[in-house]
Amino acid sequence: MVLTLLVTSRAITATAQECIPLPDSEYGTLPVNPPPTDPPAGQHPDLNLAMRGYAITAGRRELINLNGDSDPAAPQLAGLFGDARTPTFTTLYKVHDWDWRLARPGEVLTRPHTSLLGVATIPDEVLRVPDSGYTLGNGFEVLVLYVAPTRVTLKYTADDNVVEGYTLHVENVCVDPALLALYEASEAGGRSRLPALRPGQPFARALGSEIGIAIRDRGSFMDPRSRKDWWQGR
């Protein structure tokens, strides 16, 4: 039996700090397909991973080969980094399921084995939007569905939910202050428009020596170590 250590995202996330603004950071917005998220994004366990929490687990800290088809247009996670590297995998985590009836975290998800991946970073290095074969038009690739000072949720469709398409959660980051301010203004304005980012566009810096990555397809958490899906050609 694999033992897991329950930790909240707060416990493994460095304390938020005043972020170094990204140079030439300009962000646009796009209309969002209705309806707006319910409950509000900060209280929604599909948009804010702090609601669920996650647990450290044991396993292979390397790319893995899974059976099945792959999507050649899937987001490629090496694009998070300016040098497009395959980072060192430092920690494996299991995200908690959500008990919708009781509105609280449930047990950790057993499938996939790893639902959030810790990868090595250089403190303050710039993080970018991973490219995919999908587009929202006008050169934009993702909507920003949720931002807090140390985490961001990106969506590869124009929907204000995780139901269809790919969703990317990035944890333990220092979000660019300009993006955080634009998101908060969009949230206050009713979420009819949300910040939108282009492929390769910087959005945050690494807070320390590890960031967390979780990726979902049609709401389901996927294993971020999968070579055929998120690290093609590696």
C-alpha cells in the first residue's frame, strides 16, 4: 500500500511576495461563453486547487509511456519554460476528489496515479503559456479562469468551466501583478470578459525551486508525466 502525506497547497507553497513585474507585460481580454462559473471562482474546487488540496505520493519521477491514443494538438508542457526543457520531476502529488454533496474535499484521486507534478525551477524564472494546436482567435490561446498571487488556472477554450477541453493549473508561482489586477477587475465586472493569453506569453515567475503542474481533459485529471500527451517527442 502506498502511503500519502496530506498537505494543503498552503503548506507546500512559499509565502506570497511582491512579484517582480514582467517586462512589457500587456494583457488583453476576451468574451467568455456564458454562464459564469458557479460557485465563484475562488470558492470553486474545479478552478481553485487550494479548495481541494493534494497529497505527496511515491512513484516514478520521470516521463512515463501510457497506452492509448494521443492528441497531436494537446498543450506541450515544456513550453512553460523559456528554454523549452523537460524539467526534473521533483515531487509527485495526488489531488483530492471533491464531495459535492458535503462541499468538502474527499479522498485523494486514485486515477491517474499522479494528478499534480512538482517540477524543478530556478527561483524567479519566467513561466509562459504552453502552446497547443487550439486557438481562441485573434492570436489568443487560453483564458485565465482563476488567479491568486501564487496560482493560476488556464483554459484552452472560451468556457468558464472545465467541462470541455484542456485546463492547466500551475501552482507555487508569483503571478505578474498586472495580470492579477486585470483578473480582479474582470471578476468584479461579472466575468463576461476574462484575461486571455497568447502562446508563449509570460504570465508569472517561479516562487522557488518547485512549481506544481496539473492538467485536465474534459474535467478529468490526467497524468502530467505522460510522454505521448504533454511531452511529445521527448
